[in-house]
Amino acid sequence: MMLSHLRRCGLLFLAAVLISTICIPSPHAKAAALITIDSHQEGQTLQPGVAELFGTYSGVYELQLIVNGEFVTDVQMDDPNGDNSGSWSYKLDTSHLDGSVEMVLKANDAVTRYGIWSPWIHLNVDNPAAHIPKVEITSPIESTLQRNKVDINISATGKNPISLVELRIDGGEWLQVSPAKNGYQYTFDSRQSTQQVHSLEARATDTYGNTGYSLTVYARTGGKPPVNQGKNPATVTDAVYMDLIHPTQVSVIDEVYNPSASNPETVTSNTYTPEPLPDQDRAIWIWENASYPLVLNPNSRVVLSSMAKDTTTFHQRPITTLYLAVGQYNGTKMLEDHRSEVQQFIEWAHAEGFRVQALIAGGTTPPYFGAYSRYQTHAVREFEQILNYNLASGESARFDGVNLDTEPYILPDFKTAKPSVQIQYLDMLQLLMERKQASGLALSVGAAIPRWYDTSADASNISWNGKTKWLSEHIQDTADYISIMNYRDQAEGSAGIIAQALNELAYANSIGKPKSVVIGVETKDIADGGDPETISFHEEGRTYMEQELNKVYDAFLNDSAFGGIALHHYSSIVDFPSEWGPGGYAWQPPSDHEPPSTVSGATAAMFDFQRIHVSYNMAMDNTAVNAYRIYRGTEADFEIGPATYAGTSKGLSYKDNGLLPSTTYYYKITAVDISGNEGAASAAASATTAPSTMKPMVIDQMTVTYSAGIASVSMQMVDMETRLPVTAKISGRFTHMAGKYVNAGTNAEGEFQSQSELISVSRGEIGFLPRRIMADSYYWASAYDQLPYPTVIWEP
């Protein structure tokens, strides 16, 4: 018997809809997607203050501005005709910028949903008051063995007078450094430490309070020097890395080097020695919205441990390796601001039997900018933070490795200017490996790569370091291991997980790298993007995924290059059901009935006439907070509940769309833990939307049915005030067991209908989620739709 969230009369209405064929399919004619920057010319000089940026766009949506690889923001978009074309604008505060400023805009193609880029533009900001001092440690040189007392020389320059120069050794306290004849000098007595390699970092502050940081120099006071495996080392700055050109040369200053007498190798030595890679089966990616709570709330770790060690719920293998994201999150730098908490987490993880790798990208925002040569200092700084953390931590608190997820193929010139980005990325990867060698640390470094680096024309015949190979092979030559983002929802077949990993495994065996190929699979919902739903197991469920992964194990367990399977990612896995619908079940955390703490720090800020941005602080719990619920009202004392529910966020911010112009909204946020316990509501935060002449439209009704393996959706768009039909273009996707994305239009009565892909199962659940609805002189006031959108559930 079929079960549905809809009444039977809704099904009768849908039958009439299907017979009348009311939908106009595929109304989105493919126009050339384009973004322009019209407000400024290349090389134009700006004065400090607020710069009005503007331009035009066509055939795109969700337009964002990227500044200096450090700042990404949504821009205002004006599309009164509802045709995905119009003008954009943004007020850029340049008061904190000085010098060359690189800007580019990125959006999603309205048809393909893949990225579209504007031309790049470089402006100059003349603002000495915001100038960041340049700092370098000019000596010691990394390739030299130092005497017991090490003279550390620092250069600090800038447009403003330097008021303070400081040095940090092995992650300790910042020490003030006195001026010397040439720059600044500090003498370090290395005999006070048993370490054989020391991290040296410098920073300088000018009279305006601007602080600049050096890259790290690794001073070796004992042990064996590192051996550079690269042939053409990339450099970031001549002063810091020139020594890498001849890394095998060793000079001894003022005393004879006798490793057997004065610098014996010990079990706890930091000296780099190649070691066999550990088995990483299974690994799991844990991004910042989940990694920070795990580090800052020790209570949350019981959930991770219980989930990772569970082998009975889905007859799965245990998780043994954690890829823990350590990037900046909500204004906090984990390895700088919470070093002791990270040490405690890793010590706990090691005691629980886990290995922990630091998960990083490119040190930029967005992360893939770190592949560009001009941004590689960002990538190096991020990588060196991990090395420096390890040198400052005890053996039991150190990261076991680094997983690097840069994804340079997202950059626009990966395709259009081959092999420029490909080579820049390889240079970056080699440079990071050289930094590891300089540090003397033996942690393994792996690169996350897409499955097609060994088959796509964009990755073929890459000439680098005197050899022409597939991009995947260059990466395997350079990194300790790779984790293939082998994202497909089937194990077998020519497009399956097994076939798509064969080349990388074979190459790893040919170059003698056992356990160096980790196979990653996807579990999150990806249907909103341009990729097909077939790249994720999200629609099929955990039971099906485990059946397919067993086939992968059967194929590769005896392959010496196979290093295990990695799951993407933690926030998705904890909610991942066995299947969608009445037969589905999820992993159950340890029993808990205590709600999380009250959310604090709630703020709301107007973005435009129909959107407000909400943010808040992290809540604590006796186990783990799983999500935050956002409630909205138009009175300060509104009650939270189903009638005022606005949405859910896994992070510490929420974009509330589809509001009314010139209206004040109040927000309260609650934290919900992994067991479903909901905490008390935060204090109310408020903001008022901007005015607009655009008219609001809403979904008047939506029905979803299932028959003969197909789910069908029907709905009508109406004017919110008059309730008259509105002719509109609708983009949306099916949910739960389905993932098909559709672009279609209503008929003259505002009626829309569409069908999912074929889902031939005896029981299940499917819904439909509208994503964008466009109409001439209207905007979609989605906040006034009836939530939640319906789903259809069926079973025999």
C-alpha cells in the first residue's frame, strides 16, 4: 500500500495535471554565460575608502567576488526581468588594503551549474597606513648544520616605521628581538633543547599596528641533513629558499660534526627517514564545521569514536584514520589559537587507536587559488603551520600526516591555458614536500586528486621536471600517497570505482609505493551542483554503498598499492541512512537526553531587499551538536516552533532568503545534538531588509507522487498578495532517493510539473526541492512557502 504525506485528493489533482500536459519543458535557452567588470579599468589606482564595484552578467546565478585570494563575498544582483541577466554591484572597503589588489568574479552557469568566471582585474590601492611589513629570516641557512649558539638574523621593512620585531622558536612564546647593525638579531642557545631541528618564525609590527609574518626557517642543530628528492625545486622567495637549490650540501660552523658522538639518533628523533606508509582503511574527511567542535568540545569525541568503531549497524569496516581540517573557521585559526586543545584531541585519538592527518587545501580563499604560483606563499604558510605544530608538540600529540585537497581543476585556466595551472600545482606540491624534508619530520603527505587525472585530455602529456606524463603520475611521483576522489555510486563497470582506480594502482606498483593509493567515495548530497547524482551514494543509502565497497575490497585487498577507502565526509556520514523511506534506519549515537547549551552571539545583517545573513557562536553539549535551527518572526517576542521555523544549518551562519522588502525580522537560534535534543533559543537578533519594487511570488501548492518507478512533482506559482497565477521559470531537483535536476517553465496558469529519473524499488521516499524561480518583475518569496516541502513515501 502506498503511503504519502499528501491526501488522496492531491493525487487525483496530479493525475489531471499529467493528462493536461501543463508544463513547458526546458525553457532555458542556452545563452553565452558572461560576467563583466565595468566600474574600473586594469591598473587603476584607488584611494582608501569604499570603492563602488559594478558590472553586468548574463546566463549565471550566485555571483561572488574574490579579492586577493583571501576574501570571498556574494554581490548584489539586479535582474528585474527574471532572465538570469542583469547588473551586479558591491561596495568594497579598501581601508585595510594597500598595493596591488587582484579581483575576479565567479558564478554558476544557469544551465550547466558549473563555474563561470569574469576577466581578472588588478587595481592599486595607495594606502600606506594599511601596508603589511615584509619580514624574512635571513640566517641561518637551512642546509647548514648550526653550532650550539645560533645567530638568527631578521630583516623587517615596510612603508611605515617598524616598532616591534619578534621571534618564535619551536612554537614557543614570541620573543622581542633587538635591532642590530643590519636588521635584527637574536642568539639562540640550542643546547637548551633536545630537538635536532628547530622552527624559526618572525613577525614585525609597524607604528600603525600592521603585522607581517615571515615564512619558516628550519635550523638543524643535529642529526642527518634532509635529502631533496626533487630535481627542479620551486622557490617562493629567494632569500628563504635559495638553499634548496643545493640541498645536499652541508657546512659545519665552528665545530666538527660527529653524529655518533654529539648528536646520536634516538627513537624520538625528528630527523626525516622514509617509512612504509600505514594502512589508511578506513579514513574519513572531517571539515572545519565538524573538526572545530571535536577539538573544542571534548564531549563530542565519544560520538566520533562510537561511530568510527561501529562495525555492526551496516556491517561496515571501522574507521581508523581521521583527515582533520585545520583551516581558519569563523575567524579562528585552530593551530594558532587552540594549539593545546589540538594536542589534547590528537592524544585522545591516538589513545583510541586512530591516526590523525591534518586536512588542508591551498591556504587561500577559495582554497584552489593556492595552486597559482602567485599564491603559493599562502599554501606554504598553511603547510608550515602543521610542521611547526608538530615540532612544538610531544610525540603523542603530533599529526601522523597531511591530506592536501587543493583541487586546481576548478580554476578557469586549468582547461583554457593547459598546462600552466597543472605545472604550477605540481610546483606547489613539490615545494611542500621540500618543506617537509627541511623540517626533518617523517609525516606522510598525500594529495586528493580527481579520478580523471589519468584519462582526461586536461591531464595528459604534462611535461614537468624533464618528463612527460599523466598529471596523476607526476603527483604520485611527488607525494607520499594519493587519495583518489573516485566518486561514483557503483563499483563495477567501465565507469565504476574499480575500473577508475586501476591505472593509479598499477603506476604505484611500478614505482614501488605500497599502500599509496587511497580510494575516496562520496556520500553527501551533490545534486545542486553541475555533477550528476551518480557521483554520490547519497541517493542509494549506506547499505547499498557497503555492498559496493565490498566489491572494491574483493578487487584490491591483495594489491600492495591499495591503501584503503576514505569516506567523504563526517557531517554527512553521521546522518546517512541505510536507505530512504520506511525501511531506512540510521546509525544511533550513545543514549542521551540532555539538550545542548543556549546559543549565544546571534547577529543578523541585511544583505538586500529579500535576504538577511544570520550568524552565531558555537554551542556546547554533553555529546555533540549536530545542527542549528533558525527561527524567524516579525515580533521580538515570537515563539519558536514549526510555524516560525526558517531552516537548518550545519555551520555557524545562515542565509535567510525570500523575505519581504522593508520588513524587520527577528531571529532565534537553537542547537540540536546528535540525538535530536534541542537546546533553548538564543536571544533575538534583528535586521531590516532593503526596499524594492519587485513583487513577491510563492508556491501555492506542491504535490509529489510515485508511480511505475517515476516520481512526479506538480506545483503552481502565484502572486503572494493577489494569489493570481504567475508565469515563471523553475529550477530544482528531486531529493532523497532521486537527484535529477530540472529546468522548466510553468504554463500560463503558473502550473509546473516534472518527473524524476527512473527509481525502480519496492519502497522508498522522494521529494522535490525548488532552487531558483524566476519571473518578470517578480522574485521568489520562498520564506512564505509552506514548509517542509512534501515528499512521497511508498512501500508494498
